[in-house]
Amino acid sequence: MPTPDPAASLTRLVQVMRSLLGEGGCPWDRAQTADTLRAFLLEETHEALAALDARDAPNLKEELGDLLYQIVFLSELFRKTGDFDLSGVIDGIADKLTRRHPWVFGNERVASPEEALRNWERLKSLEREKKKASVLDGIPDGLPALAKAFRLSSKAARVGFEWPDLAGVLAKLDEEVGEFKEAAKSGESGRVEDELGDILFTLANVARRMSVDPEGALRRTNEKFLKRFRYVEAKLREKGKQPETATLEEMDALWNEAKKV
């Protein structure tokens, strides 16, 4: 069996995209703009993440295709305005990867994943100095807040702005919880919101120190909650009840049942 050629497959996708956007193409595709595609790009990213979390390889393959379609779509729109094209996107990331991996494409050597990451950050820092950029540049504003907290703290930690160990982060978490309790007693909504935000940000740091993706962990907990609450609803229906007509004790007992299913 011949080895699949990704370049040929990508060329075919670009040709399909240009047919969709060309004269006589699809009216819907031709009506789209970079702004209208933003929501679809975000949606496809989340669907790909859900398939990845589920370790559903066939679905992940399809969702990655949908995500690639959005990348090709946007690249074609910007090609028409003369800003850049898909070749520029691909060459740009290939150049960056080559430039930032001199231990693969040059004469440098690294002995561990940690050393490779340190060298990557060092090279990024040199590029930032040329651009007079911040360590925290490059984190998308559109990221979910928890994921953004994780990325912000990760970037800061890589240049030394970090607790010395996990115990330090956990102590900070205890401190923030204490401040939140004081704010809750005060009843000042703005203060409560600020302190709750501090707790969530610190939890993102705890997750990072323990090599856990907080966004993924919360997604899995959301799915677990959905499954268990739907179990509670189903069992209540069997009794001719709804959550609104059941007692908290009844629902809590069914919740504990759901945890064993």
C-alpha cells in the first residue's frame, strides 16, 4: 500500500475550498467573512477537544478535519485580500519550529524534555526582546477564562515567577479561601467576585503544578454532573415526580446511587 501523501490531500482540500468560494460555488460559503467564521472556529475547537477527552479516535479524526477546514477557509479569505495565504501559514509554522529546535535542526543538544522546554522559552525570549514584547503576549483573549489563567501562570512560571513547590501554591489557596470567606461575610458583591476570581486563578496554578489541564478537568466534571443529574431525573420520573416536586433528601439519595452506576 502506498504511503499517504498529506501534501496531496491538503492540495485537494484547498481546491475544494476554492470551488466553494468561486463563481458558481456555494452561496453560504461565499457569504462568510472572517468575523462570521470566528464562532465556527471556536465551536470546532471545542468539539475536537471533546472527542480528544473521550479518546474517540474516529470522531476526533472527523473533528480535526472540521477544524482544518476552518483554517483553510480563513486562509483563503485572507488570500483574497492579499494579507496571507495557506502556504504562508504553513511555511510560517515550519520556519518557527525549525528555528526553535536547534537541538533537532542544528548543533545544540538537550538531555530531557525539561531542558528542551527551557531552551524553547529562551529562544522565544530572544525573539520577544527584538520585538519589545511581553512574556505574556500571544495568549488569545478569546480563551475560556480558566484556560487563560493556566496559560498566563505557565508563561510567568517559565521565567521564574513561580512558587518554589506545591506546598507554596496550596498555602496561597488556603489564604485566598480565607479572604473569600471574609468577603462573603461582608456581603460586598464586587469584593466577593474579586476573591472568587483569585481562588479560581490559584486553582489553575495548583492544576499546573500537578500537570493537570484545569479546563479538561472541569469539562469532565461537567459531563459527570450531567450524567448523574439526568439519572436523578430519570429515577424521579419513574416515581411520577419532577425535581421541582422532590425533596432534597430524595435527590441526594438518587445522586449517591448515580455515583455507583
